[in-house]
Amino acid sequence: MTDDKTGFRLGGQDLADRLTAALPSMTRVVLGELVERLSAYRLMPGEELAGDISRVIEQTLRSFVRVLRTRALPTPAEVAFLRESAARRAEEGIPIDVVLTAYHVGIQVTWDAMTADARPGDIADVMAVNALLLRYLELITPAVAGGYLAQQQSISGDEHSARQSLLAALLGGEPAREAADQAGLRLPARYSVVALGFGAHPDETSADVDAAVAARRKLRRLRAELERQVREPMLASLTTDGGLVLLPERDPAWLADVVRALSRAAAVEVTAGVAVAEPDEVVTAAPCARRILAVARTFGRPPGVYRLDDVVLEYQLSCPSEARDRLAELLDPVADKADLLETLRAYLRLGDRRTTAARLHVHPNTVDYRLRRVQALTGLDPTATADITLLGAAVVARSAG
């Protein structure tokens, strides 16, 4: 039975005294259970198990002995020790669920050892110790988790900062070898420089949803899916509208699959402009990838992955020049007639009056009428082979201007 002077007694012995005498053997038993039950501990070097891990187990047991003697929860110093231990596990890359499980395994092993010789008359002390154990876990679990997560955030912050420095060096045309070493990354032979454009999620335009919250939620899903697909360190700068990602060059089909996966994960349209370059050429490849993306989106290309060869005419015509300006002027007579320009663009892209009518939700006769109006005003016939190429170039030039 419990006695204020002797503390908890089980099996006729003072529990704190009994646990103190058994500390060396209990430390070994707890360590053995951790290694047997948790694969992450089995993979630790032997010197770490015999050193830091054993020291933490013994110190935790000593702390619990004090809890049994005083019936008071761990002191701030003892809690700080557990937080520091958890931070070291974060540095080692041990998952947080494993770290938390380790403490529960230790408590279970200790409880089994303490109650092995309990007698029927010890029920009151057994219940009291059990309640104390629960309070103990209630205190140390968030402390351990907090120490782990604080260190993990610090590590992630350092890694993010180093990667952003490397990205800035590559985009700025600066030597990137030192920045890569600091980020713990190896520069690949060539990068796929990917400019991404994200469409709006329906929630972003819903009157019942905060647009900013919906956009941030969309971005979180996109980031998570990108990390899941790539499965290796990457350099990225993303906003809710899009951004830039540098990936070691891979099979183009793989990148197309990634873009489709991003679209599915966030339920938005995703378009990518891609340029491939060696590390010291990223500075020029990035603007190229962004222009490819802009061209594809400006000229109504469907979501997907585009390279220069896919939009070479539009890309060239989007570059400022006297010729581009002159082409754009060909459509000045219909510049203020949005319905005519819309119909012309759709017809040139689709190549068929009925398909164009269906896309625009108008009657085919309306398409015919509008095309005749374009011819009357510009002098160029959208249905004539000789004028189609010129009108197409004019549409591109005007859209880019």
C-alpha cells in the first residue's frame, strides 16, 4: 500500500528504490526492445546505440525514478533534456512517429517490470502509478514532438535558404558550384528549366470562399504533388499563379506525366514551358522557358508541356520587330470588333466552320457572316489558302504585341 514516507510499494518493495537498483539492466532491456521493434533503431550505428541512445534511456529512467519518489512531474530541466534528444533524432532523419513510439515502448517495458511482482493488496498503488504514468506521457509527448519539429523546421529553413541561393546563382549567371555544395546538391549535366502556369481553381472565383485561402490551398497541393512526383531535391520558386522549377534533365514523357499529375492533384489546368540547358546556361534558358509558356497560353494552346519546337512560329512572331508590327497592323480594321477577332482566331485554329460554330456556341451561318466581314474590312479572305498563312501570322503578331 501507499505510504507518504516510503512512496509507492509493489511486491513489498519501494518502487523507486527497486527501479534505481535495476537502472543498468533496465536500460539494456529498453534498448533491446527499441532495436527489436523499431527498424530505424536497428539501422543506427552500434556506437550511437551504446552511447547517446543508452544515455537518453538511462537519464529518462532516472527522471522517472524522481517522479515516483516525489509524485511530481518532470522538472523544466528534465523536459528540456528530452526536447534536445528529440532534436538530435530530427537531425539524424529519424521519423517523428518512431521517436514518439520509442518513448511509449520505454514506458511499456518499465511498467511491465514494475508490476511483475504486484500483489492483490497493491492495487491502489498500481492504479496510482498508472495514473502518474499517463500524466507523465501527457507532459513529455508534446515536449518531445515540439523539440523534434522545431529542429526539423530549422533544418528545412536552412535547406530552403541554401537551395534558393543556388537557384538565384543559376538564374543570375553566377558561379554555382559553391552554392550547390552549401545546399548539399550535385549540379547535373543539364537542367530541364520548367516555367509553370497554374489555372484558377473553381473555389478561387466562388463567392462563398475566400479566394486567397483557396489559392494557397491550391499551391500547397501543387507543391506536395510535385515533391511526390520528383522524389529528389529540386530548385523551385512558385506562387499561386505559377513559377519556375529546375529539375535534372529527364525523359520528356516523364515531365508530361508530372504535369498531368499536378493538374489532377490540384484540380486546375497546368501548362509548362520547357528549355533544357547546362547549369551555366540556365540564365538564358529561364527567360526562354517563360516565353514559351506565355506564347502557349496567349495563343490558346491546351494545358500540357511545350518546348520551342512546339510553338516556334508563335515564339518568333512574339519577338519585337518591324515585321511583327506590320503584321499586327493588318488587323487594325477589326481591332474594335471582338466578335470578328474571336471568330477569326477560332476558325484559323480549328480549320472548320461547323467546329468553330460549336466552339463559339453560334450558328454556322454566323461564322460565315463574320468571316465575310473580316474579308471585307481587311482585304484578306480567311477561307482562301493564299491568305490563311498571312492572317494566322497577323493574329499571332497582334496577340504578342
